[in-house]
Amino acid sequence: MKTFKKSIGIICFLLIITSLQAQTLLLPSTWKFMKGDSEEYSKPKYNDSDWKKIHVLSLWESQGYTDYDGIAWYRTAVSVPDSLLDMDLNLLLGKIDDADETYLNGTLIGKSGDFPPGNKTAFNQQRVYSIPKGLLKRQNVIAVRVFDGTGGGGIYSGSVGFFTKEDYEKELNLGHPPKKSFYRITTANGLIDATYNQKTNLVETVYPHLFQMYDFNKPTSPFIRNLNFPGLRKPLTVEYEKNTHVIHIDYPGNVKCWLLAPFAPNVKIFMAIVEGPSAMLDTLQCSFEKDSVEVVHEEKILQMADGSYRKYFLFTFVDAEQTNTHFLQSMMQEDKLRFYPEHEVKFMCDIFRRCKVPADLNEKERNLYEQSICLLKMAQVSQKEVFPQARGQILASLRPGNWNIAWLRDGTYAVMAMSRLKLYKEAKQALDFYLGADCGYYENYKWTDGVDYGVKSPYRLSVCRYFGIGKEESDFNDAGPNVELDGFGLFLTTFADYVKRSGDTAYLFRNLTILEKQIADPMLSFIGPDGLNRKDSGPWEQHLPGRKQAFTSIVNAAGLNALAVMMKENGIKGYEKYLEGSRKLKKGIQEHLIIANSYIKGFEEADSPKVIDYYDGGTIEAFTQQVFTDSVLFRRHYATYEEALKISPERGFSRLNNPDWYTIAEWPFLDTRYAIALNMFGRNQEARDILKSLTDYASLNFNYVAELYDYNDENYAGAVPMIGYGAGAYILAISELYSWRK
């Protein structure tokens, strides 16, 4: 056994690496870093020898600078060959959260966003700065001043290097979709995850937990960074093996590699398996960087039954919570090793076979459907996670997406997809997580205005999301926390859907008191005299003081109705008050949110279509959840929103009528919900057209559904891959379009 207490052979990107294109020069992955601010930091001769090292393309919060908001600097030295000095080059600096000023050899060459007091974010903007003639030298210093206002900060993703205009246009995928625009692929097993970058041929990170934060100010950190096999050249193809969690990479010379976090033993071990000529495998080594924990790895070469040779690299770690070396020793036995990766592929394919799958999917739809099933499994925290209350939670996105957090709202769509698939065990584990999590911190909550924005009675569900250990979190910014009340209704709808599909009425009776006293009864108290849900942060995180969100009233009306119907069907008394609560909300929506019997506006306080967020794409849930079944109202509502929010005739819907980059981008999640509504009202072909576009795009990007498509370049953007708002939403939508196979 080989125990590594220091980084071994940190080969990857310590110096500039030249790509296959002679006009492209990539930059180091590790830069110098300093919190604070000084003009001296921009000067090339400044002595930065005492600065800490930090990884670019990763938030600084995940690298020891927890909860730091403010100004910091990055610096790196760059050697440039003579052949590039006279060329017209651009510096690509990735995406920077929130604002930056970038200096080359002491000269400001570009800036994006605004520093205080303006505080304007440009966190999703890929930086592209042209380099003035004569400024670039053989030896150079790049210095980047960065401001982060809230949340994550730093140079966190994107492309970093010197490029010609032609090369950076190719690098940034500026063509029209469907197109390849995402290059990072993840394997996970509910315990750990690993992300491989197709462009750099690196396993960028291997994390010891799926979730982003243990608790407040306690982020998880990878136990491995930049895992590299120097003997392997640029990959030819990268894909999931048969839509499973097993990443399959083909290299020149008939060399293959599989990367996986194994499900079957359900342990915190990462595997890399390389198949190729025996002589090559004898000399093949790995290098990686590690953080603070002890990393342990083993290697072994085996000859397979067909005469081929494989080299197995297994990695685990020892930290304060757990030691995994005994699992590693067990898995290194030859009679176990030789079954991988095929054993893992079979494991996931067996899950596909027991799922409820539409009979007549085409090839692309089936691939995306199966991959979505796999992603649901990958993103649910295992029952063997070391933190008991973490078990069962479903993350909003897997890494490299940055929503590795269990949002209640996102999770409900994932659980409904599990129930639809007949993955009842997994659905029940998720429901158990929500019902057993550590909540109640916002029963009474006053912000700076002295108003109590709390739930105001004992409650069981988070008002926003959960820390990894299963503790309620409420995402703060300068306007206070999010107090979101829509999750209560979505949960009741999800719970009732599980009971109806699974027939598990015992689960209903076991949890009935909680459902009534700590979920539904508080919901009744949310209903104001006007019949609308009181002000809350809503689905789009408006923070305090909130608004009377249409979405919240809609999904809470649906949830109360679902509970009432479930209770009535099972002979449970007292359902009438929940049915009446649902009717009150429906009437309130009709009287205050439906305009001229034509469409539903986004929130009650909006008095003109010129108001930002007047149109809210989430109002489509009034029809998908059958709060309203009037076909005339749907037709008018859809026509209004098609004009207000549809990006273009051939593309889908933005989130809100809001001019910022995030809400004006196309939202694949909303596209799936519009497809469901269209199909419900007999417009099947329009529904198919929306889903075909999504399917075609996903088929070129590892069968991932993105959080959004960028408005300007139409690339995958936001968090990728999305789970409830991605994989789960797609399964629910495509299921509405097809007949079922027994």
C-alpha cells in the first residue's frame, strides 16, 4: 500500500502547457493568491513569494477561504515562446465571481463588473481581453484584482489561456445549438464524486462527500485534485458506458480508461482502470495533488480472460470522520477487481430494467431517459454516509455544477420522478430525509425591520434548503434570508404521489400527524384575507420582505388538495379544512392574479407588465398541477407567455421578464413543464418539439440537462448537471408523452 502525505509528481499545469493548436497557450491551474487590496499587487516586480497558492477554476471558498467576501488578488508568471509574441492574441480568464480588473505586466487590459460602491456582478461572463501590441514579452506576469460581494468568489470556471480570435471562438463554442458545449463529466455513487475534464485530460477533483457544505462555514474539500496519467495522450472520445455512472474514455493506440465511483460495494473509493499493452501499463504512473487529508492508493495489473491487460488504480482517504483503508484492501483482491468496470455497468443496467420506461422512446430519448435515471441515483446521498441525517437527501446538481445542496423545491421534482419510475425505495428514503431533518430555526424570525417573517408555528420542512448534515439552511444575502413557503405544498403533492403510486398507505398513517400539524396546518395560516399566500421569498429567492408570489399560492393550493384527496380516499377524517384551504387559494388566484381571464401574473404587487418579474414562467404549474383545468384560460395564458418569455420561435422559455443574464436565459426546466401542460391540453406535437430540442442538445453533452442555456452564445450555463430541475423534470415530461410498457 502506498500512502501519500504530500503531492506526488505535481506535473499537471505547473508550467504553461501548449495545446495541439500552435496559437493556443494554456495557463497554470495553480496561481498565487492574497486577500486584501493594494496597487502594488498589479506590478510585475512585486515580490509575491509569501502568497498562498490557489487553484483557478475553483471558488476560493472551497479552498480554505470560507465565507470570505471582499477584494483579493491572483498572480501568475507566464513564459511565452517567440512564435507567439507578434500574434494578435486574447487572454481568456474564465468566469470570475463577481468583478475583476486584469493586468498584464502592470497594464490594465480589461475589466468586467463593478467594484464597490457599484457592486455590479459579471459572474457568468467568460472574460476575453485583447492584448495590446508590444505588451506581451517572453516573461510575463498576470495579476487579477477580484471583488466578491456575496456567496462564492474567484476565478471559478471557464477557459483560461492565450488564444487567437479564431481559436477562442472555437474554444467558447460560439455556434448554434444543438452543439457540444460542455466538457466535464462526473461519476458518483451517493458517497463520493469525481469530475473529469475532457479538454485537459485530468480528473479535476475527487470529493469525500456529495454535498457542498457540512454546516455553516464548513465546506467540503476534495481529497484529490488534478489526477493525471502522464502516459495517456489526448482522449479520442469520452462518454458514459451504456448511460451508467461509469465514464469510458478511448485514447489513441487502442488504450481505454474507465473512471468510476462504485455503487455495488457502496464505499468511498474512486477507481481508474486503464486497458492497454502490457509494456505501457508497466510504466504507467499517476500524479495528483491532495489537500489536508491522508490519501491512500493502490495499483495492480491483471491479465483478463480475453488476454488483455488492465491496470487498476484505487483511491481513498482517511480523515477525522472515517477511515476507508479496510474497504480498499478488500477491493484490491484479484477475484474482485477483475469484475470491474463491467460489474458496475451491470448494476446500473439492472436498475434501468426495473424502472418504468415508456415503450416507444427513440434512441436519443432512451439514452437521455436512462442517463437521467442514473443521475437521480448518483445524486442521492447513500444510506452508508457517515452523517446519519444526511442520508437520502437529493442534491440540486452534481459537481461540477455548483448547486451541490439539497433544495426542498428541486428535490420534490426528483422524488416525483423516482415514484414515476417505480424507484419507491429511493423515493421513500428522500421523503424520510425531509421528514427527519433538523428544522424549525425560522419558527419566529425578525429581520432589520422588526417584522416577524417566520413560519409562526412548529414546522418540519426547511424554508429553503439543507446543509449536508441534514440541517435547515436559509441562504442569506444583504436583504436577509430566504423564507420560502412553496416547498410545503410541493412536498405534500410529492408525498401523495408516492403513496398513490406505491400503495404504501402505512407510510401515510405513520406520518399523518406530521403532515397535518407541522406541514398542512402551518400552510393554512399562510393564507391571508385576500385568499393568497402571504409574502415569501418564493421560488426565485427574492429574500426578505418577499412578495405574494403566484407560484407559492399555486403549488400550495395543489399540495393542500393532494393531501385532502389522499386523506379522503383512505377514510381519514378532517380532510375538509385542507380542501377548503385549497379552494381559498384558488379563489384568491382567480381574483387577484388572473388578469382579464387571460393569464396569471407573477406576483400580486406587480401592477404593470413593465414591472420586472411581472411574467413568471413558474405560473405554468397552475396547469401542470391541475389547479386550473380550463382549456380557454390555458390557451390564453400560454399565448401571453409565449410572447413575453419565449426566447425565439425555435427556442424555449426564459424564467422571468427580467433583463439580467440569469433570468433571460432559456430554462430547460421550464421547457419540460411547458411541454407537460401542452400535452395535457391536447397540443402533443408542440410538446414534442420542445422536448426534442432539449433532447438533441443533451445528446451532445453527456446526456446532461443544464440549468440554463446562455442567452448570448446558447452554451450550457449555470449548474450542470441538474437533478430535480434536470434529470427528474425530463423524466416527468417525457413520461407524459408516451404510453407505458408493463
